[in-house]
Amino acid sequence: MTAAQSPYSPADRPRLGLRERKKIKTREAIRTATYALIKEQGYDATTIEQIAERAEVSPSTVFRYFPTKEDIVLTDEYDPLILAELRARPADEPWMDALRHVMRTALDLSEREDPEVLRLRAHLGVQVPAVRSRYFESMTQTGRLLREALAERTGRDPESLEVRVSAMALIGGMMEVSMYWAENDFEGGLRDLMERALDVMEHGLGPEKP
């Protein structure tokens, strides 16, 4: 893959075998069942047993794919793709330009999902302590992966303070974008909020707009 190529290009993706396609289908069935049940009766009332019954799998199958109910609600499937996209950016491209490209690509992926599911996920991350806690933990893990990608790009130590702060500033900013979006009843486009957050990271607060 050259620096200009994207790992998201369908032509570059290997064809999945039957086993992998079945796994994806099962994961989606579990997630679809979970979202439907939560919308019907709320998060706390939804059990793994109910999810398994709705998805037509066993509870042990649910746990094989998702260690906790919180993991069903959240998603980290995009992390490897986003990091691959970041590593594929031209080496001489400014860091913030590369980040903007990658974050726009991430939003392109998320917009393929049901908008109602996106809003539900963001709402649960704000309203349900267990989901919020798992979300923070998951994003911290994503931050560690981002540190590695940033260190590779800059030739720095991934454990250096500068790399850690740079990576986690982005992670913290994206978490705040999601929570702000949910707390404000999903007003404004998520893409616009993300661009505003990246502007702050790049240029600072600047003068307050009237």
C-alpha cells in the first residue's frame, strides 16, 4: 500500500470466508437485538438472556462475542481501520491535516449506521454510568493505540509525555464531542462539532464568537 492509498478502499479488502461472514452476521444480530430491546424497555431492564433469545443465539454465544452488555452497546471495530488510515497518510503531511482526514473518514463510516442507533449509543454513554465507565475505558485503550501510531509518525518514544498528551488530547476531545452532542439533544451535525473540536486543538480557544 502506498502512502496515498486508503485501507478503506473496497478493492483493497480481502474477501471474507464463510466463517468470518457468519461471525459478522452473529455480532450484528446480537447488536440489533440489544438496541431494539433497550428502545422498548430501557437499558437496565434488558438482560443477556433476553438479548440471546431475541437474536436467536445462546447466552454463551453472546458472551463469546461480547464480554459485557456494555461492550454490545459500544463499538470499537473502527479502531484498526482508523489507525491503518492514519499510518497510510503521507509522512510529510502536517499532523493536524492527517488527523482531520482520518476523523472525517471515521465519520463517513459511522454515517453508514442507523442514525437512531448512533443517537442511542451517545445517549447511553451520557445517561448510564456502566456504559459511560466502559466508554472511558475503551477510549483509553484507543488512546494507547493512537500513541503508537503518532510515535511511528514522529520518531518519538510512545511513552514520552509529549506523545501521550497529544494522543489523549484528541481522544478526550472526541469523547467530549460525543457527550456534548447527546447532552444538547443532538442539535447540530456531529461532523460540524468534530471540526469545531479539531479547530480548538489546532488553534486554541481564540476570541469568543458573538
